[in-house]
Amino acid sequence: MAIKNRNTKRIARHKRVRAKVFGTHEKPRLSVFKSNKYIYAQLIDDENNKTLTASSVLDKGVKSAYTLGESLAKKATDIKIKKIVFDRGGYKFHGKILELAKGARKGGLDF
């Protein structure tokens, strides 16, 4: 029996989520990755295997998960995207992931 650490369990949850969540050009997937220090988010068109736009807390003016969501929503509206599907990346929907989602909704994204 293999020892399962936190990241192995997260990857298993992520695979289950990705089996159901699929992004199109009209409704891309908002994918989230969280490291120990930073949060990254990107809008992905899975039909064409293209990243449409991306943002992270490393960007200028982005300090928190909430402002990251707002920043990504602004970039999405610039390329005329309003509806998305949310891929939480196997993380629980609370804390920083929830704040990112709130910021994206306030910025105008619908999911």
C-alpha cells in the first residue's frame, strides 16, 4: 500500500474534477494552481489546447487571491469572455480558492 501524502490526494481529486470539467472557446476553463507562496490562474480552451489568458499574484498590482480573480476577470472581458467553468485544481473550495472565485465573479465572470 502506497503512502498518500497531501499532494498525491490533491492530484487524485483533480483527476476526478477534470473528468467532468471541460473548457471550450466560448466557455473556457479557469484552472487554478496554488503553491506554498503563490497562486496562479489561467483560462484554457481545451478544444484547441490553448491558454487564452493567465494571471498570478506575481503580476504587478495583484496582492491577494481576490485581486487575482478581479485581474483575470478584467483580462477575460478584454477578450470578450463572460462565461467560464471553474476548475479548482483538486483544492477544497474555501480560503484562497473561494476568494479567487469571489473576485472573478465581482469582475464580471459568470460560473
